[in-house]
Amino acid sequence: MAITELPTERSKVENYNPKLLVLLGRPKAGKSSLMASLENNLILDLENGYRSLPVMKLQVRSARDFFDVKNLLAKKASETGNVPYKYITIDNATRLEEMSLALAAQYYRGTPMGAGWGMLKDSKGMPIMRDGKPAPDPKADVRMLPNGAGYTYLRKAVRDLIVMFEPYCDTLILVCHVKDKQIRKDGKEMNEMSVDLAGKTGDIICGEADAIGLVYREGNKTYISFEGGDDTIKEARPLHLRGRKFCVAESDEQNNLKIDMSQIFIESKES
């Protein structure tokens, strides 16, 4: 559609559910239980973390599996004319990065400088052929390229495997572990909590996210915090999440868990 007019007044502020939601937390913080509580949520389980939970899940173990799932989703969306799921959850980003290495190597081999890199060779140093072509070495790691040059291809591979699912759900959720990294602030060395991904990959993914929430426990309660301004990367664009924290789960003395994610995802006016 052609643009035919210039704006003459400010737009009205809109509230919305995040299209890409990053949830980070330390192991055993309750992230899997929260994801299991969401209805119509397809979980791409990358390390068999949902065996004890009743969920809709697919075991994904390679980049090829990601493309297979994407093709199934595209077929379903074409048949129905709707997104196949309200939520799609990728759990977790650390394992996703390892799965992305083969795709990153493929990207690098597609460049003039990377042609012929990382191929299997026999004991005499000759290329091993399969189907008439040199066979890629599945252990080839772009992170080992000189001067960190391979991280460009790894970042692209990780991002591509995530965003390919955005067209097939209302909200795409990326579950992440956290790590502490050293930063320099006001002339002092400090620890900052960040996504457990290599190099700048976590910063890039979080920069594209509509909301980044920290999942943590205090006593028998589980919280998701979008409060920024401290040593984490928590933040949110949607108005109902911005600068707030929510109690989303609580257990009683018998360890019965009650989960309520209704404050995280608002209902649309059409609902």
C-alpha cells in the first residue's frame, strides 16, 4: 500500500501482548511449570525437561528438526488460515545455541572465505566424499575461527532458528538460563545478570524482544519481574508489564502449586 499522507497528530498509545517474550532464570526457578500452565502452548523441548509435566511438546534435537517443525506449522497455518498455536515456547536458549553450530557452519561455508572449511578428511588428509560431495565435519565449530570471526554466523543461526516461529503463534517465548558477566560501570567492575548465550548473541535477541522477564522464587512464591534499572536486563515495552513484577505461582503446605499467568498475557478486545 502506497503512503499518501503525512501524520498530523500523535498516535494513541496501545497495549499489547509481547510477540517475543524472553524469560530468564536460574535452574529450578519454576520456568517449566509456568510454561506447562499455558493453554494452547506448543513447547519445543530441547533437553527433555518436561517429562513430568502434561504438555504439548516436540522433542527437538537439531537445527534440521527446527526446520521440520517450521514446515509443519506453515502447512497447518495454510490449511486453517490461522496461527496454529497461541504460544510457542523454545526451551532453552543455551541448548539452542549448541544446535545452531551446524547451521552456522553451513552459513560460513556459503561465503568465499569459508568454502571448503570444516570438511571430514581421511588419515591422509584427503576429503571424505559422500554422494559425490565432500562431507561436512559435524564437529566443525565456527567459534574456533580466528579473531572471533565465527560468532557472526553463530548469531545469525541462533536468531534464524528463533524468529522463524513468530508467524505461527501470537506469542513466541524463549526460555533462557542466566549467567553473570563482568561489566564496567562508573569506573567500577560489576557483575551483571545476562542471558546465557555466547558473545553478543543474547544482547541481540533481547534487543528484539518485546519483554524480558526474570523468573525467581521467594519462599513458596514464584515471580516474574520486568523491573529494570538494576544488575539484570529485565524490561518490557507493553504497558501492562513495564516496570512491574507479578506473583505468578504459589505453593501451599502440601506442595500443591497454583499458577496464574493471566496478568502476563492480557485478553484482546475480540476475545
